Amino acid sequence: MNDDEVCEIGDIRIHAIAAAHEFLDRDPSTWEYPCLQYIIEVGGFRIHHAGDTLRYEGMLLKLRRFGKIDVQLLPINGRDAKRYAADTIGNMTYQEAADLAGECGTELVIPGHWDMFADNSEDPKLFEDYVNVKYKDRVQCLVPKVMQKIELRKNEENI
């Protein structure tokens, strides 16, 4: 898949959006984006899985064209001088990820990439606190336990 492509598998629609895993690169031979994020539409839900990405100019507009996003899974491990010095590629900071969820008007945001590597992690409690203070009553934050089952149900108030 590449940016702006759609794949349908039964009643599941998967939309690809370019991701900037540090840079919004393109493969020089294919001109395709090597890093992607996805909008998954299934069962009346719209889920955004950002994977590895930074915010980049035009990304919010790409997301908004899908309308309401019910759930976002966003990386929060960030980037800084220590990571750059270790040649560690960055992602959104927890503040950038929370603000993206708030600007998208998502109902539920789930942080990712906070516990994958000891030298490239972030405290999900910082993310949760930021979301709860800045976007209280608008965005719900869930920091799941490892292998926690998450069920989505539509109702009039929330997911």
C-alpha cells in the first residue's frame, strides 16, 4: 500500500496515510512512502493506527478528511538530543500525540511505543495526565495493560 490507497477485506476498509518516521521520506526507485499509518473502518468504527510517525504539515488535514475518528493509537515515545545521539529515530512526543487526538476530536486515545525499548520509552502516565487535564470531557485516554482485551461499543455518549 501507499499513501491514499485503500484495501478492502470483507467488511474491513484500510486506508493508508504517509507516516513521517522522523522524515516524510519516499523510496527513490518507487516514489512510495516506506512508512505508513492507517485508518481502519470496521463495524461502524473508524480507528487510526499511527504506527511510527511525527506530526507533519498536512497530516491533520489528511486525518480530518475521514470525519470522526473513534479511536486513535498514537506513539508517545518522542525524540530528543539523547535519542538523536544514539541514532534512535523519533516519534511524536506525548504532548504532540495528545494534541493530535484533541484536534481530531477522537473519543478514545491509546498511547503506544512507550514500553517497547528501555532506552526509547516514555511514561504513559504523563500522556494520560496531559489528556485528562487539557481535553477533559472531550477525549478519553486508555493506557492498557499488556494483552488487555479492548472492546468497542457504540452508544450515545462514548465508546
